[in-house]
Amino acid sequence: MSSRPLRVVFASVHAGGGHNTVRDALVRSVTRQDPLHARVIPISWTASNGFDTFYRFCVRWGLQGLVFWLTNFSLSAWLATVLNPRLMLELLALLRAQRPDVVVSTHIQLTACFQLARLLSGSRTRIVNVIPDYGPPTPTFFPSPRALRADATLVNGSDTFEVLSPRAEPGELFRVGTLVSEAFDEVGGALRVRTASTRDQFRRELSETAPDLSRLDPSKPVVTFFGGSGFTSGCRPVIDRLVRHPDLGSKFSMVVLAGRDANLETELLTQHGGKPGFFVLSFLAHPQLARLYAMTDVAVLGSIAHSTLQEMLEMKCGPLLVHRVIPGTEPPYLAFIERERLGLYEPDPEQMVGLVLESLGLVSASLRLRSLRQDFARRAARLREEHKALAPRFIGQLERLAGLPTALDPATPVTVRTASADDLPTQE
């Protein structure tokens, strides 16, 4: 048996930022455990064809629910491969050039395309499909016929694992542990209590990227709207109500993270730019995003991505107030949040404004909200420790999948410090 390190392609698509972030977290798990690449050579790769245009079209016209409904048919991802022949050519070229032992794919259609490309090329590459979401997956993600499934499936949620385990063959299903980037490790480790002085420190550091924040008053609590490109706008009814609140600027500040949603950023700046206590930010890289979490007293979400949730838990940013979820994939997150007592879901704009004001301390908090605040940091830390304990097992799982002998899974989290996976070169 060869002792050379495994060549593993970690493949993703431009369909919002979530798939790339999941991919980077998997690379991070490998790199922190094996910084010299003695066991695994990670190749970070993103498809260039088709996905982002289609994704943005679906976001614009609210078609995510329909697309997810189609995944109730086992062959839907396979049939979709014929709609993107350029992607198939791209994957065939990748398999020839890189000759990977394993491909780890973060998108179900990309997984199906890799399976077909492997068949056409005669490659022996093992393929892993990633299911980062919670809850029972639809048939496309884990088809009943074994021949249609990837060689192995990597899942995030314990509930997903429990649902699929009775149907999986030995060694086919395993759980993933998400390691956040070092920006969140470092800022979260330094953050003990959100005070005016710590908020001012992070405000000054953020102001280097977002100069408008230089006028934010660090002595006042901050409510921040998150949701990624295309989904922060789902909180617009709440934003429009809060921006007219008489206490904005005098008793609290408000930040909207528009991401790459240029239309939302332009509209808000045109209507409310320069208003005391109101700020709109565009896309932030991890070092700046970690500081925004650290400044945030109340987080309002227009979507719940797996990586965003783990980052917020690492920063102990909560309890979370969820106003919108993406149809199909995200409703099971609400069950997870409720089960773990991490936050509240409120789709009614008026009721959400009330929850924000309670969280800011401007009106008396309900018993339910007060109970969520109690020991939130401890619950967040427990969930993060679970992921940190799972992450070091990943290399062994890859080695077993490739048929290589492997050491026993580590019993404790790996603490070696390396360069963040986000700083590694990406092969496009």
C-alpha cells in the first residue's frame, strides 16, 4: 500500500457564499490536523460554470422552494447534469489534471456531475457528498438506490445522521465537525464581555474597511441584520420600521450587512444614509465579519446558513432572532434552534420589532426571551465543542474511504495553530 499522502479535491460552486464557506471549513479541518500535508494534500477548487447565474435568478424570483421541491425526485440532480455540458467538460479536465484520490463536493448537482464525469473518464476517484443542513434530506441528497449515491456522505446534523444511518452501508455515512476560521477563533477567544471599550476597539478596526462606522457611538447597544447576498433584504420590513424608531441614534445603533446585494445597499443609503445611528455595510471578509459579530448585541437573521450559525455560536452572538428562512433547506434549522434554545423565529415584522426592542432593553423582556439569555454562552460553547471534537476525525474518514490504513480517531480536539484555510491558494 502506497504511503504517499492522499490527493483530495475540495470542490464547491458559486451559489451564494455558503457552499464555498463549507468547503473552506473542511479544508481547515484537514490543514489544522495535518499542517505539513503528510497525510492529505488539499486542493481547493470552485466550478466556474453556471451556478451563480442560476442561483441569483432563483433568489431574485423566489424560486428556491421550487428548486428544493425538485430534489424530492432521486434522479433530479443527475438529470440536471445534461443542462450544463460546459461543467461536465470542466470536471473531466479537473479529474485528468489533478488525478485526485478523493473528491469532496459541497453541492448535490456538482456531486452528480462528478459521478458522471468519473464514469465517462474511467477514473477511480472516490466521491464524497456533503449535506451541511439539518433535518432529514430529500431523496436527491441520499437516493434509495445505492448506485445513485456518492461513495460516502458527510452530514452536519446529528438528526440527519440518525435518519440516514439505518439506510446507509457501513463506512458510507459520517458526521462533519465545522472549524471556523482563525479570525473567529482569535476575536471570540479575546471577547469575554461586550463592553463599550471592546465595542470601540472593534469599531475602530472595522472603520479601516468601513469608514462610516467611525461615527458609531460604542456606548450604545447595536442591532445588526444579517442574511448574506440576497437574503438580508428579507428583513426589509423590520429594517424600515426600526429606522423610523425615535430612539435610533440616541439609545441604540443599527447596522445592515447587505453583503453583495448592491441594490439593497444603494436603496438604504439613498433613503437613510447619514441618519444618526444607522449604517449599511457591504461584503466583509472574515476578519472584519468577526469584529462585526463582536460589536453586535442583537442579531436579526434573514437566512440561517450552517457556517454563519457556527460562526455566531463561536462568537456567542445571540440569542438569535430569525425573521426569514430560505424555503426547503432552512426550516429544519428552526427546529434545531428551538431544540437547543438558541433563539426565536418571528416572521411578523411588527412582532420582530418588539423582540428587537426587548433584546435591546428598551422595553421589558418577556420571560421566554429572558430564559434564552440565561446560559446562552454556555449552550453555544457546548455545541462548538462538539464540532471541534468531530473535526479531527475527518482525515481518518478520508483515508478509510480511500482504502488506506489509518490511526485511531483523535479523542480530543486538535489545537495546533496554522495559517487559516481561507489564506490558502484556491485553484479556480
